[in-house]
Amino acid sequence: SPYESYIAVAEALNRLTPGDHDKKSALFNSGAEAVENAVKIARKYTGKQAIVAFDHGYHGRTNLTMALTAKSMPYKSGFGPFAPEVYRAPGSYPLRDGLSGPDAAARAITLIDKQVGADNLAAVIIEPIQGEGGFIVPADGFLPAIADWCRANGVVFIADEVQSGFARTGAMFASDLFGIVPDLVTTAKGIAAGMPLAAVTGRAEIMDAAHVGGLGGTYGGNPVACAAALAALEAFENDGLVERAQQIEQLLRGRLEPLAAADPRIGEVRGRGAMMAMEFVDPETGAPDATLTAAVAKSAIAEGV
Ligand SMILES: *Cc1c(COP(=O)(O)O)cnc(C)c1O
């Protein structure tokens, strides 16, 4: 007997997330908890255990999600041992790998086939646009090729939209920008305008694989967080926030692209919607320049940004 507001949030998520198949949603407290539950659901549904995550990926700070997260410092260093049966594949980072989307996908799929094997693989989890990794936008065709391979091989495709979801990228979900329909979508951050709420939304037959009572938690979907989510979701839909994010992209590109054209220390301006980044590099080597990045951030703060 859940709260009515829990049902209303679940129905809204089922309607707004990519795809018009039958969906179900379960509510949790944090992005990491949503990711953990998506993995539990995928394992139960497939009867398999291995999970593939990607270079530069970020999925949270609990033990399993630390294992899924790529970067040691600051997220993992000294906090192991980490959960087993997590494997890492190369993603698509056009500035650095120079590969087309299909070529980057083929590289990842070859590695997955050789080092894991589809027979052992429950799920692939990926951020359609990577957040903590540096707002990395994959090359066109990368995500559809990975999603197609998952479908053909009985592997659950999980889109971690905890950071890229809810209008931020100029679409309701970043998956929409790439024309992919994930089997499961994890959401949090924007969902309730800062109140602790997170969700897993996915194909009804996959969500139903978990036995009754198998998923849950004391506070997940509590009525205060659900009320905040219903207000936030209404604003995303009715206050033109998707269009607003597109305007922010135009505004930022109009200022940042001329800067990049004039300054070789700016390696790239990239992103979608309000999720935009500039990558600073050493002009001689093209290597990331962390010192310059920190200096720019510091002076932006000093200027009141
Ligand atoms: C922030 C984030 C998480 C973890 O969310 P928390 O609410 O901090 O646990 C998971 N995945 C992505 C993509 C994130 O950006």
C-alpha cells in the first residue's frame, strides 16, 4: 500500500523516460542506490553476474558503485576491496581517441566478447553523456551500436541518467539525443530539485524479475521527496526547461567557441544543453592541463561565477 504520491512519481517517470513500451519504476534515496538496484534487477532477470562499465565512468561511492566508477583518485583510492564481476571497457571520447562511433563501439564489443563473454554478462551500464568524467559526448553511432549488441546478446542496457537526466542536456533525457531506448534508466539529482530521491525505471518484464520484497528501503519514495519530485517534474514539462537548456547551449557556444578558436590551450568546447564543458590542454602535447583548469576555475569564482 504505497503512498499515492509514490505512484504518481512512478507514473510520471514511466511516461517521461525514453520509449513507449510497458514500464515500471521503483524509488530509492540516492543515485548510487538506484545504480545498485538496477544491477540487482539485471542480475535477477538474466541469471548472469558480470557488469561492464566504461572508462571515465562515474556511478557513485558505495562499494558496488565504486567498483563501477573508473577513477581512483578521489573516488576509490584506499577504499577497496571492491565488488567482484565488474569489468571496464573503453568508451568513446572523440577528442582523445579520434574514433568514429561505430569504430569505438566495435573496440568495446571486441574487448567485452574476449574478456567477459555475453554468456556471463548481465548488464552494460553507461552514462549517455558522462558527468564527472568531464561531460564527454560519445561520437554518433556509439551508443546505438552498444545498445543493439546488448539486445542481440541478452544483455540488459542500463543508462545511468542520474546526472544527464531531466532537461539538462536540452532533451528530457540524454538517451533521447542519441535515439536509444535503454532497458533500465537510473535517475536522481534533478528529479526532486535537491530532495533525496532516485529511481530505476525500466521494461516491465525486467523490473518484475525481482521477487516481491526483494527491493526496497525505509526512506525510498518517502512522501516529502515525492511531493518535491512532482513539483519538479511539472516544472520540467511545463516551464519550458528543455528549451531553456537549448538556449543556454547557444549562449555558451556563442561565447566559448570564439575563445577556443583563438586560444590553443582550449582543446575543445563540448556538451549538450546546459551540460557544457571546455577542456584545457597543453598546446604542445594536447595533454590535459589540470593546473590551468584549476586556475580558470579559481578566477571564475573570484569573478562571482
Ligand atoms: C552523482 C552520480 C551518481 C551517484 O549519485 P548519488 O546521489 O551521489 O549517490 C551516479 N551516477 C551518476 C552518473 C552521477 O552523476
